[in-house]
Amino acid sequence: MRTLFSPFEEFFRKGDKVLLFLCLLASGYGLVLIYSATRYLRSNRPVLVQLLAICLGVAAYIILTFVDLRLFVDKCWKWIAFFDVAFVLSVLTPFGHSVDGNRNWLKFHDSLPLIQPDEIVKLPLILLLAWQMSRIREKEHDISSIPSVFQLAGHTLFMVALVAGVCGDMGMCVIYVCIFAVMAWSAGVKLRWFAGTGLVGGLSAAVLWIFILPKTKYWTDYRLMRFRVVFDHSLDPSGRGFQQNRSLLAIGSGQLTGQGYLNGTQTQSSFSSSLPARQTDFIFSVCGEELGLIGCVLLLAILFLIVFRCIWIAHKSDTRFAAYVAMGAAAMLLAQIGFNVGMCLYISPVMGLTLPFISYGGSSIVTMFAAMGIVSSVQAQALPSWLKDRGDYN
């Protein structure tokens, strides 16, 4: 007999509790760091907003565990594609809001958190790419053929161009490309495509960087300066290199064990010359300053356990679609971890990417939990009996 608690009982039988525990462990670690990073504001609002987002994320995780993703995408792929485009274009409405030169937020009221459409759209992108790849393989078409690769790459490049043109968020565009690359490799696209694309892209970038861009007015554009200062830290230390210089100083001052929780020199300072964006882009620097190398290693270990869990679930999946979805989620996490930490260590440009489960941001934390809920649904395999029987999809 089904009771009010049947869905939760079903979740604890079939959902991935290990993955949920790791996500909660990481987000709890993030809450601790966010409290320290925002203490100088004399307000608990960031912590409360993050806690609310975590609760919403956990709810999304549980709900998505019970969704038959393949059936859903089969039935609604056109609506999912429409949602992707419409949601990104929504930033052009009066609700669109610009932050740091990028119009990639929705603001409905001053008292409500901002919503980032291009962050949320990552999930439908993963589902649609997995659906396309599995359809190609099921029809016994060569996924490395020119039509197949152009179909998959065209989908991804369309979304990249849309986000770049409408939002100007180049960091998110890089994540989209990373998701596509890992999923395509997982689906069996031959390495010659990656080698050829890398060679052509690398040579084109080198020609632009060495011979063309230095002769144009764009050479001093703030977007290019973000890349230039990575190669030459002395180029603009008080301008485009300021954030990362402060980040390196914070991490270096933490040494092995850190300056102590709530005792970081820059983290607890309210001066404008202290660590910027400390609760978002540079929260890893907060960890390094206050908790030291040991704290950073522990943080990264938790995050990599989540990534490895996704890969393990992909390996154990009995359908191509499920495996591609899990690998797409792993790619999203791994790319954001790599670029965010690289940004804090001054080896990659500032791209406004959050550290998954750790950085402050409602859209980011809900999206991450929802992504892991999708992976949990892969682990659960079937819909619970109190919903309906799932069909047989391979």
C-alpha cells in the first residue's frame, strides 16, 4: 500500500545515496567557506540563500532520480530544444541583468536571487547530445562519419554561438565545448577528429595571437587582456591581473595548514585591495588562505570523488544514452573544477566560472544537484512502481 512516504522509501532503495552524500559533503564544505568569505559583510544572507539553494537542489536530485530520462527526451526533445533557445534569449527581455559586462542573468526583484539561464541550459544540452549520440549508434550509423560529427558539433556550436552572442559569457561557452568533447569521445568519435580540430584550432589561434591581433585595436580589449596577463603576470598587475595576483597571494600565505578559519588576512578584510569575488570565483583562494594546502587537497578530493562516481555509473550503465548522460555530467564538473582552480592559481584566464558545490550561487548549486539527480536516475535504472512502468529503451 502506497503511503505519503513511499517516494522517499523508493528513493532510498533505488537512488544513489553515495552520490547524494558526496554532494552534501561538498556543499557543506562550501557553506563553511561562504560564511567565512562573507563575514566582512556583517550579513548572513549569502549563507541563508545558499542553504535554501541546497535544499532546492536536494529536492531536484530526488525528483529527477525517478524520471525516465530517455522516455522524456524521446517525447519532448523538440520542447527541450525550444526551451534551450528561449531561456537564453530571455536575458534580452526587461528582466535581463548585466554583471561585469555579461548580460547573462535574470533579475525579477531586488529581494530575489539572480537566475543564470546559460548555467541551467547545460543540463538540457547534455540530455539532447546524449539522445542524438544514442540515436546515431542505435541506427548503426558511423558516429565518426562526417554527417554524424557535423550534426553533433553543429548542435553544440549553435548553443555556443547563441550564448556568446546573447550573454557574452565565454567561460560558459568553454564548458559547453568540453562537455561535447568528452561525450563525443565516450560515444566513439575517432581521435582523428579531435587531433585535426586541435591542430587547426591551435594553428589558427597562434596566427591570430602572433601576427594579427597585436596589430588591431582589440589587442588591449579587456577580454584579450584576461588571456595576455596569464602569459605575462607583470603586464597589468593592478588592472586585469589584479584579481589573480591577490588570489596567488592568498593561497601562498596559507602554506600547509592555513592562517586559521575566520582568520585569513584577505578573506576577513573589507578593503578594496583585498581578495575580490571571494565567495564566488575565488572561493578556492579562501580555502587556501585559511585552511592551507591540506584544506585545498581535502576539498579537491571530495569533488573528484563526485566526478569518479559519475564515471563509475557511466561504466556500469546498460544503455548508451545513460552512459553518455553520466559522462556529460562528469565532464561538466571536471571542466569547471579545472578552470576555476586554474583561474585561482593564475594559470588560466578569469572566466567567471564557479567551483561546483562550493561557490556561492543559487543557479549553480541547484544546477549541480539537478545534474547529479540525472546521474542518480541512471543508477536507479527504472521508474518506481508508484509512478508507472518504464518502457524498454536501449
